[in-house]
Amino acid sequence: MKIITIHTNKFKSRAISIVLPLPLNEKTTDYNLIASIIKRGCLKYPSSKEICKHLEELYGAVFEIIITKKGEKLLINFYIQFIDNKYALYNEDILNEVIKFLYEIIYNTIIENEEFKNEYFIQEKENLKTLINSRIDNKDEYVIERAAELCTEGEPYEIFEHGDITLLNSIENKKLASLWLDTINSYELFMVSCGNMDKNILEDLVNKYFDKKNTKQVSEDIIISKKYIFKEKFEKLKVNQGKICLCYRTNINIKNGDYYALSVMNSIIGGGTHSKLFKEVREKNSLAYYIYSFVEKYKGLLFVTAGIEFESYDNVKKIITDQIISISIGDISDCEIENSKKKIISDLKSAADSQIGIMDYVSSLRAYDVNDDISNVICGIENVSKDRIIKASENLFLGSSYFLINN
């Protein structure tokens, strides 16, 4: 298992993530259900109560299994935060116990008669069904997800990161257990650690418990449609304000193209109160309750989303389009560039102030075999020129527009 260490004395606690990168495909629903089941218990700690008790014995360690969609990969992250050994009252080797615990959770799952514990299977299936159905409750996020799905229709990225209800209903316990055993005995995991830890000691512990030499990796290819067709959809829901999201293909991602220039361009467009869209749409024309943009750097998509009056759709869409065109023709001031860089760098430094934030950032990059860390990215952002920003903007193609209106 590869180990990426983020050595720092900034935090009193230590943290470890074991990351399992998987392809984003029709098994996404299965993996969400698996993650929920294995968090309920393993052979050594067969219930949530037993797991909580053990975590308390580890001085209140915090354990979580987090599933995220990053581009066309699904990352299962086994995250645990715990105290440094030097703070243990009776000289316990907390680090050793943590690594052993993660091994138990991942590899010693409760499987009886080739099935997961049926009680957990049934309960977590219902919980996942509730989670999938609840996606519509957060309208701000929902409109972004739907715009992305519309833009990337037919590509893996259109898959919702928590899965599909129809597929969930068809999942069988025995096949699910078999999938997990095959996965953990095939796909390569890696570890990210953050805190005051010696890499040599970590390697010894990993070799002691994680002796499996899995080699199966997820393809690095990022699928980009060559059919550039704009799609527009209006959906009627019970909403107090209209929700618009435009999804652009950038033809730039973390592996290919000038990602740093794309980041600065995005910040100029809608990365904060300094941005063109905030000033034009919200301040100057009072057409939005909120408006911002962001980049999904693994797939290479740029989203612009806003809360607006129902009748303002055409005006807001036109202003967004005009502002993006203005960047492509060089209508960018030095002040805009400087403020945009400052905002990005400030956000990156804020991420570095959180163990889970910095580990998520680094582990997502490593899943795509990108070796940047936050300091490298800051340096890259600082060196972006106006010409590079203009060039990055020339690659934008509006793939979809999604609008939620009141029914």
C-alpha cells in the first residue's frame, strides 16, 4: 500500500485515511450500500455499539466512512482521527491500534453463509433509499447535480454519487457480499496520513497488517464527449425562487490542460464578491439572491448557479454568457486577476487548517496520480498570466442549462 504523509505539527491530533478508488459505474449504488453495512460492524467489533466502545478506548477517536464522486471515480475513504501516542495515559500504542482497527473494518467484515448480516443489509438498504430520495430536498445542490447529469448524459459522470433507487431495489445480499470480497482482494488502496507521524513506523505497521498486494487500478482516462450539444431543461417543483445552473465543458482537467489558469478564470467569473457575475447580476442589476461559479477539476466542468426570480431566467443567462465572452476577449483588469488569486489562495490556506480538509484535497489528487500539494497549487496560481486566462476561457462550451421553476 502506498503511503502519502503530510507531516505537520500544526494539529494536536493525528489522522489517517485509507482510500479505495473505484470506477464510477453501475456498481455505485452497491458500494454506497456496502459502506453503510461495514460501518455497522466487523468480526472483532460486531455492532455500532462495540465500535463506539473501542473508539472511546482510543481516547475518543473519530471514525467515518465517506463516499465521494471525483470526476469519473468513486472514492471510499476510511477516515480516523486520534490522539498522538505521547498523550496516552498508560503509554498505549494508539497508532498501532488505529491501523489494526482499520484493517478489521475493511478486511474482516461480518459475512455469514456468503452474505452480509441480513439485519444490517435490510436496514441500510432502507437508509440508502431515504438518502437517495432526499437529494431533492436541497434545491441549491439538486439543480447543480441535474445540470451536470444533463450535460454529461451517457457518460459515467452523470451517475449520482449515492446511486439509483431502481438499482438499489434489485441488489441481492449474496451478490453484494461477493462484490465486496472481490473488490478488496483486487483494487489497490492507498493511505494518507496527517500529523506528527514517522513514515517508517507507518510503513512497518501497514506491512504488518495490510500484507495484501493488490494491483488493480482504476483507469486514468477521463471520458469527454465529442458531441457538443447544448441541452436545456425546465423542471417544475415547489420552490420560492428560481434556481438556475449552467454547466460548461472546459476541455481542461486536473490531468490535461492549464488547470491553474482555469481556476483563476473561474474566480474572476463567479468566485466571490470580487467576481464579474456578483457585480453584474447581483449588485448592478439586482437579478439574483445569490450567484457563484465553481470548477469540478477532475471531470473538467465549470458550473454557474444562482437563485433568481422566475421571470429573470433569460436576462440572467444572457448576462452570464456575456461576462464569459468578455473574459475571452481580454476584458480583465489587473485588479480582478489579483483579487481572484488572493481569494483562491485564501481558500486553499483555509483547507490546510483542517486535517480532513487537507487530506481530502491531497487524497483526491493522488487518486488521479497527481502529486501536487497545496503549496504547489498556490505557487501555480500565483504564476498565472492574463494571456493564460484568456486562452483557458476559449475552451468553454455551454453543455446544459437547468432551471427549477415553481409548479
